[in-house]
Amino acid sequence: MTQPSLFTPLTIRGVTLANRVVIPPMDMYSAEDGHVTDFHRTHYGKFAFGGAGLIFVEATAVTRTGRITNGCTGIYYDSHVDAFRPITAQIRDMGFKSCLQLAHGGRKASTQRAWQGNGPLTQENLDAGDETWTPLAPSALAFTDGWLEPRAMTRADMDEVRDAFVTGVGRAMDAGFDMVEIHMAHGYLLQSFLTPLANKRDDEYGGSLENRMRFPLEVARAVRAALPEDVPLFTRISATDWIDGGWEPEDSLVLAAALKEAGVDVVDCSSGGNMVHGATNSNLTRGPAYQAHFARQIREETGLMTQAVGLIRTPELAEELLQSGTADLIAIGRQALFNPYWAHHAAETLGCTNWDHWPAPYSWWLSKWKRGLASMEETPIPGQGAA
């Protein structure tokens, strides 16, 4: 049979992915002063065993005060490099690729871990050892009532953050990552420059779409310049805020074209991040692959590769999105948390009947197991007659 599109290789610059299944960045809030722990090595290791062609490591802060929570991973110390190396080595040894998402939390920094409430730090959190700091943002506008008011960034602040992204690139390469992604989505620092909901500046970094894109594009160009020519660059965007008067899909098309000019190779198409009280845009209907049409629009309009994400749960849907030209890569997030072997199971569902895509020690046992099951189905169990 024809090889399913989901399990065909994809080359981006000098890197070839074994298949189109991607584990997207999902924050675990379990680091210690930015350092990954045994938890992370197990967490990402199981995805390496699980067969995804590309494995993202979660939003990783480029500065200490750029962490979303006290438990977020970081790339602001040299010691973070050594902590990441076992993770990238294991992914590489399994035949797959890794990507580090470089991030800054902006006005959503200095908050609780998700399971603690995902809001401002409480006295209980501080008593337990968490620390708080003043977030940075384009404007001194808190994310919502009760949250810390950020400090509006100066030009010097922007230079420092841009340079931190560049330093993060060097450390990511030293740590063994195959590529990096710029986090330009979900209401964090770079996306808060883009959206008029958070950016109220009256200088060259606010107001018009061109001005609001200026600083994020400065970061993108600096990151591209710091990367080796053969290393791919992804950028995750929120294609829409889902809020009237906010960032719109039409803006994302303009941004994507500018990102392409800046040297970005793949746009990772997510959405939202500023919905404090839910969506006000009636176009939001959550369902299977509800964000995928953004990936298709950007792919068709700009010629960029795109990554689709969001409630893509079944192999059949993933395959359909690839065959229809909607996206080049399919990100499987929470479904992979539920089933780390999603990619291997998807291969079987789509007709890959051998076990070669599994790790060799697993493949041998599973192929033997499958043959045994088949023989049991063919041979009646004594005393029970024919099946």
C-alpha cells in the first residue's frame, strides 16, 4: 500500500524528520530554577519511545523574570545546557528530532502553576518558597483584575530581551537541540506586542499593525541571524485572539509574510491567549481540528510550511489534513499525554503492518506477540470448539 502521508519524511533546511507527527510544547511547570529534572527526562523520554518525528520542549524562558511560573524551564544559565543534554541525546538516539521553544512570559509571568490556580501568586505560594517579580509588557496594563501590573518596556528592555533570545539560541544549540521555536502566541510577551488588546503604546512600537509587529520581528530576525544556516526556525503564533477588536486572522497573514522574510521556516498555528472572560468572537466553535484552517490559509497565502494543532485526536483526521494540503506537520498534544505511543498506534491504524517503526527491543517482542495472537485466533481453544 502507499505510505501514509503522516509517516513520510519531511526535510526543513538541513534537518529531515522521520515523520510528520509532532509533540507540541506543553508546559509542565516542574523545573527547579529553570533546570529540567528527572521528571522531564522521563516525560520527554517516553515521547522519544513513542515515535513522534519532532518533539518540542515546553516554553523555556530566555530570562529568569521571563518565566511564566517559578516552575518553568529556562535557558538563561549555562547550567541549563547540561541539564537539557540527556533529553536531546535520548531523542536523537531514537532517531527523532528536538526543538526548544524560546519564550518570555511578559505580563502573564510571575503566576501560579496551572494546578495551583493559574493566577496571581498567593501568600500561601510565597510561603511555600515561590518568588514574585514585576512582569514586563509593551504597556503597563495587567492581564486582568488582580494580576500584577507590568512595567512598560523601554528601548533598553527590548534590547535586553532580544539579546536574551539570541543567547538562548546559542545555549539551545550547545544543548543539542535540532531547531528552535519563537513563542509569539497565547498572550505572552511577543504576542502582547502584536495584539491591540495589550499594546497601547504611542511610539514606533504601538498603534499600527506595522508598528505592533516591529519588536517581534526584530526578535525573529535576531534569532535567525544567530542560528546556523541549516537549522530550521519555527514560530508559534495565535492566529486570532477570538476577541472583537483584537488580533485577527487577516493580521496573521501579514505577520506570516513578514516572518517568512525574516527567515522563519514553519508557522505553528495556534490561537487565543487573551480570553479572560471567554471569546467574544462568534466565529469560535471548538471541535476537531478547529484551528487547522488557519494553517491552511497561511500555507496557501505565503508558501510557508505550517503546523496544525488543536483537537487533532485521530490518525484519520491527521492524515486528511496532510493529504488536503492543510498543513505540513500535525501536532498531537494532550492526546499524546494520554497515549505517548500515539504515533505507533497511528501507523498501525493507517496500515503500516510491520513493527519497524517501534524501537527494536519493542519491535521484536510485539511482532512475536502479534503472531501469537493470530495463531490463537486460528486455533480453537481446547474444549471450546471452533471460534
